Amino acid sequence: MLSLVDIHTFYGNIQALKGVSLEVKEGEIITLIGANGAGKTTTLMSISGIVPPRTGDVLFMGEAITRVNPDKIVSMGISQVPEGRRIFPYLTVLENLDMGAFLRDDKDGVKSDLDYVFSLFPILAERRNQAGGTLSGGEQQMLAISRALMARPRLLLLDEPSLGLAPLIVKQIFEIIKKINSENNTTIFLVEQNANLALKVAHRGYVMENGRITLSDAADRLLANEDVKKAYLGI
């Protein structure tokens, strides 16, 4: 479904990604783990067109999207849930969700997807007329995920969904991530510092260090890898 081929991404003269290549197959949950500043978020930004690679190729369903505008990438079927959630704080829950469906014109489909996200997160249905900025951190993360789902993506990019959340809420969020993958066959690319949790829900994983992919394997094998245990699992 998605291929990154030798991408090099820069912020000005500072190189953040150094020849990153990886692939995501349809129906998978893939996780990218690594230390803070390793380049994980930049990888997602390169896919979604927000920080396009200077060289290399990003392919989605066999089509190059390396120089495609972010709104077009969303319409092609890729949605990103950004780090820190970034909901619209002064809009209501319902208005935030409407923004997620902004590029769609299938009213019946939008209504169906709205019902679906409310079934995933009933608290959002209860608070549909409440301003997004008044929600708790966990509820805002639920809203950010739901907003992305309202675009009906084939590939969902999740950037640090556990960041700043209580363990009980994190557990709930990750259960929903698995549910979205299994029920909708939505492919998920998960960036996460909580490597233990991420590898437990993923099918495969990649390890990133200093802008480079240094290791890739099945998630269960990465969990058992001694170097990964020492570096990222605190074991």
C-alpha cells in the first residue's frame, strides 16, 4: 500500500531523514519506534506532504505522492492524527468532526461514519455540542482520531497517541486502534515512544535512530530482541 524509497527530508539545512526506506502492506498495523528526535514525526510529515522529502519517493497504491499537496493526499485516502492532537479548540466536537469530512460530498456516508465514531467513543456523542478545548486530554485524543476517520482513510497515520495520557485512557485508545484495524480493514502506521505498547498491537515494526531505519522485523520478534529491550523497553 505504502512505500518509502530512500527518502531524505530536511528542515532548511538540517537533515532529519537520511535514506529512509520502508513499506506498509494493506491491512497491517505497522509501528515506527525510536527515541525522541529520531525522525519519527518527520517520517509521517513526509508521507502526508507537510514536509516533502528533498529526494526519494513516497508511493501510495503504486502512485508517487512525493510532490502532491496535503489536501490531495487526504482525498487519496491518507489521514494523519498529529502529535499533540491539534483539535480546533473553539469549535464543538461535532464541528471538529465535520472538518474531518470537509473534502467529502457523500452525505449518507458522512452520517454513517459519524455514527461509527460515536459508537467507538460514546463520550464524544454525549459532548457533541461542547467546545473541543474544554475536553480532557484523553477525550481530545479520541476526537483527533475520530476527526481523521471522518475522511474515511485507507491509511491512518497516528503520531504518539499515548502522549500525556493516563494509563487507563492509553489502554482504551490502543484497544480502539486494534478495533479500527480489524473492523474496517483500515491500515495503520503508528509512531509511538511507548515501544512496548506499540509492538504489542502491531504486526511489524521498524526502529529509527538519527534519521535512519536501523532494524525491522515482526513485532513479536522485536519485543524479544535484546537490543530493543535495552534501548526502548527498559528491560
